[in-house]
Amino acid sequence: MEMPSESIGFKIQTECISYANDKTHFEGFLAYQDQKRQPAVILCHAWGGRDDFICEKAQMIAKWGYVGFALDMYGKGILGRSKEQNAALKQPLVNDRQLLQDRVVKAWQVVSELPYVDVERIAVLGFGFGGICALDLARSGADIKGAISIYGHFQPPPPHLIQPIKAKILILHGYSDPIVPLKEFTDFAKEMEDAHVDWQAHLFGQSMHAFATPSANDFEAGILYNPVSAKRSNQLVYNFLEEIFH
């Protein structure tokens, strides 16, 4: 299954969606082609916040004929400007998985209430920190079709936050990722097997953390863009969405 050509003229509409949860105000980014009822993909940003990269991914999803919604995990306008700031934004949510789950579930509810979204065909996709957000939405027992983690973390939340997973799972990960080593992945694989989940994984050789992020350029930290793996991951995401939505 080939992705639509970038040369095809798509008219993508975009807008910002404000919502609130736990006294915090958030702003998601929405992209779509038209307002007919259609599947939707919730996109979970990496540790820097709801930036241009994740909004561009929402528009990519819209080009594929779905609704793309880039959620906001930190609060309206909050973006990290350095690795230190990014870590400081991410860590409270990693430490409080109930809060993390509440925020990603709220975004799912917001998307489910959009009149042109087919509530029976929703998926979630996350990059880096967003990967654990996507997996935690699936672990919450949310009635979604699929969850995709791209170079994301895998550690499970406390047992009381885990319900039977209804979603199919796709993992895309760099074999040489030092930020999320393969031990985390193998533990996750056992978690999925024990829970009898429909899951699959693709490991990319010669690929580190953030392999799909063009701005990633910190070899010493193991954070590096790989254009070949980025292109392959897009194709795998496209194929997975075709499978679960059609």
C-alpha cells in the first residue's frame, strides 16, 4: 500500500482546539480535508511539547484522508527550549502516570466529540515521550483501534491504571537507541504477550533515538535523524492505519 504522493494537491484545513482538564487549559492542533465522518489519529508530542513537528504530522495524517489531532500534554503555549527544559516538563507526568493518563484520555474524549470523527475508528500515535502517552491510552482500556509508538518509552504504569487493551499495537524503534534500550522493549513485549494483545514491532538498524525527527542532531547523546528509517516508518504507519481503519 503506497502513501499518497506529496505532489497531489490536497486542501488541508487546520484549526486550534482549546480544552481544559484538571484546571489546566490546553490547545490541540486539528488538521482535516473535509467534515465528512472519518477516522481520526491522535498525535502525542515528544518531550518538547506540541511543536511544529507534531503539527506537521497531523497535516500528514490529514493528507492520508483522516483527521489528525495533535494533543497538548503540558498546557497552552508551553514548549521546552532546551534538553533541560524538556526534561523538566516531561518528568512530572512520567512520575504521575495517573495525571498522564487523565490528560491523554481527555484528548481522546475531545476528538471523540468532534462531529466529523468516526468514534469507532480512532487511533493514537506518539513520538518519544508521546510514545508512552499513546501506549498509556491503550492501557487505559480506551475503545480505540490502534496505538503506535515511535522511539517511545515502554515502562508500564502502576497496575491499577491498566485495563484490558482493545487496540492493536505497532512499535517502531531504533535498534541502537540508547535513550530507550532494547531491554525496555523486550519487557514490553512480554507484557503484551502475557496480555494476549495483537501487537507487532519493527526495529530499524543503524538508528538511534528520534530517528524520524529532522532536527535531531546530537550523536553523542544518541539522538540522531535517519532519513531512510524516517521514510520507512511513515510507510509502516500508513499501512497500519489502512489495516485498522478499513
